[in-house]
Amino acid sequence: MTRVFSPDPLVNKSLRHSLKDATAFAVMTGSGETYFSAFALFLKASTPQIGLLASLPPLLASFVQLISAWLGHVTGKRRGIILAGAGIQAASLIPLAVLPLLYPSAAVPVLIACVVIYHSGANLVTPQWSSLMGDLVPERRRGRFFARRTRRTSATTFASLVAAGTLLHLLNEQGMTAGGYVALFSIAATARAVSWFHLAKMHDPSGHVAAMEVPLGRDWLRRLRRSPFVRFSAFFALMQFSVAIASPFFTVYMLRDLHFTYLQFMANTATTVLFQFLTLARWGRISDAFGNRLILATCACVIPFLPILWTLSTNFWYLIVLQALSGLSWAGFSLSAGNFLYDLVAREKRATYMAVHNVIASTGIFAGALLGGFLGTVIPGEIHLPGVDLVLLSPLYGVFVVSTVIRLLVVVSLVPKLKEVRVVRPLSVRELIFRVTRLNALSGLFFDVVGTRPRQNGSSEERS
């Protein structure tokens, strides 16, 4: 039986195409983007270069979101901009694989340039796609639809990541690692082309567009400063900053310091994706029924401890369990953060505010990854204290500790200031943990029946 997302046939058909787009997009992510850092290490990139690869392309590309919103203002169209961005992203993947191999002396800079184009295509899409989905997805089913979409994305990302990692491992064993990367990025390009096809089939309601507020004058800046949006964006950007201090370097730690095979690296990475898939539906139901703030706060209290836990053991199975906890936490955090932003920003202002939000977040990622790359080169691998000589397995341990401390400072200082936007049913942290971790067949029925309470009354100005 075909699931009905909306009584409007055009909208319902579009949302089904959106799910198929999600599947194709996930193949691209699992077989392509996931292996960017591993490819850089294959090309002999240094730790600072890995940090630059993880941070510079998203930062430069984030400004393309402002261009996307401006194009929306000029053209009054969304779908054409979305398709242009998806096409650019697909086209960037083939040269990304081939050019570093053709020009090995400049392999890493060429790779970074290609990844800038890749992310630029994605960022051209983002404001218009967010605006389109905000119009198409019924508000009362938003949490469940995006959880379903993200679950499909996670499942497909997991499958493609496993397949890609296995292929790369087998070709590496045959001394054909370069050919393995060419195959992976070719698959990713084809998948994005399929995604483009489904995006082209989606209905774009007339009269709606993700357009930049022009001019961005003094009144706009005054409203922005007073908005709850600023508190949330500041929290999110600082979290991205603190996370980025460590996150680009887990690949370096596994492949360079722990000498993981591509198969072990794939298994470790895939575990996070698998646990996101297993828990997203439940996170979505809780979001619809009980709001996003509690999920956001609870997951944000777990995330700071993840980097320092990497320093406690190098056992492969220990790290697998740690990645399972990471997947559970990041699934709830990412879903609730996205829904929280939708709740905060009025539909007609989404393009401007989301573009600003993503530029700020990308700036945080850039600064965090640069700091992590710098720390990775200056933190010593040995600690000498009176009577104690400690040799660290990796200088990245210091990076993980710094990331943990800054994450904790951000959570403690800013999470208490976030307020729920909607009127929702109360739920304690203990009950939240119980609902996420228990397995009960009746729980899904309960959440479907409960639904969400009505939104608070208020003008768009108050919700900006």
C-alpha cells in the first residue's frame, strides 16, 4: 500500500519523489563524500591539509547559499536553482577522482578545489530545497516525514558505504587503490544524476520562493538581534566549532595511527550510520509529540564526551560500541536541530535566515577544523612529568581533549537558554531516554495517536 503524506495528489507525488531523491543522494554520500578524507590520506595529505579539506570547502560554499537566495529573489523560481545545484554537484565528482591522479604534484590542492565545487552545488540547492520542503510537508507530520526520509537516507548510506568500503578494500589488496577511488566517485556521480531526475519531478507551488530579504537594512539587523533565531544559531555554530576541532581527524587517527584497513574503517564509519537508521523513527515521533528542545538538550549533553572516549582504548570492538552511541546521539541532535530551525523561522523568511544560519555554522566549522589541524601539529606526542614519561599513541589525543572541553563549555552555557517554540506535551529526560531505548510495539501506535499540540499563536515577526 502506497503511503499517503498529503491529501493533495501533486504534493503527495512530490513527497514520494523526495524519498527517491533521498535514496539516490544517500548513495552519492555513502560511496563518495564519506571517502573524501580517506582519499586525501591516500594522496599523502598532512593533518593540517585534512583539516583544510574538511573546513574550507563548506565555508566557501556556504556563501553560495546567499547567492541562491538572491537568485530566488531575482527569478522567483526554486526548482531551476535546485536542479542547477544538483547538476553542478554531480559534474564535480568525476574530475574530483581523476584530476589529483593526473596532477600528483598538486594532488591535495586540486582535490580541495574540486570539493569546493562539490559543496557549492549542494549549497546552491539548500535554501530553495528547504523552502520547498517547508511548503510541501504538512506541519503536523513534519517530524515523522523527515525522520522517515532520514531513515531511508541512513539505511541507503549504510548500504552504499559498506559496499564502497568492501570494493575499495578488495581493490587495495590487489594494488589498485587509485582505480577503487575512481570507481567510487563515478558511482557517486551517477547517483546524483538519478537524484537530479527525481528533483525535476517535484511540484513547486506557484507564488512561493526562497528569496533573500533585500535590502538587508538596519531594521532587519535589529529584528535579527532580538530573534530567538540568533540564540539558536549561536549555539549551533559554536557546537559546530567545537565538534570540528576533532571530527575531521578521526579518519586520520584510524587510518594513520591505528593502521585500520579500509574494511575496518568502513565498519567503524558504518556503525554510526546504522544506529542513526535504527533510532531516527523514534526520534521523529518524540519530536512531533513532545517538541525538539528536550531532544536537542539531551543529545547535546552526550556529544561532548564522545571525543575523549576515543582516548580510552584502541580496541576495535570498543570503538564500534562508541560509534553506536555516537550514531544514537547525533541522530537525535541533527533531527531536532533541523526541526527546531523550521519552527523558529517563518516560511517567507526561511531563505534569508537559513542562508545566514548556514554561513555562521560553516564559519564555525572552518575555525574549529583549522584549530584542530594546528593543535595536531603542535601538541607533543610525549608528556614528561616528574617521575613519569608518557608516550602517547597519537598527538591527536590532545585534540580530542580540547574538543571535549569546548563542547562542554558550549552546552553548559547555551543549552539552558534555548526555549521550545511549540506548545507540546511535557516529558522528563528520564522518560525520553526510556522511550528512545525501549523496544515496544505499542509505542509507535501511541505516538501516532497523540500527535502534536497546536502551535503557539504569534506573528511571523515574533517567530523570526
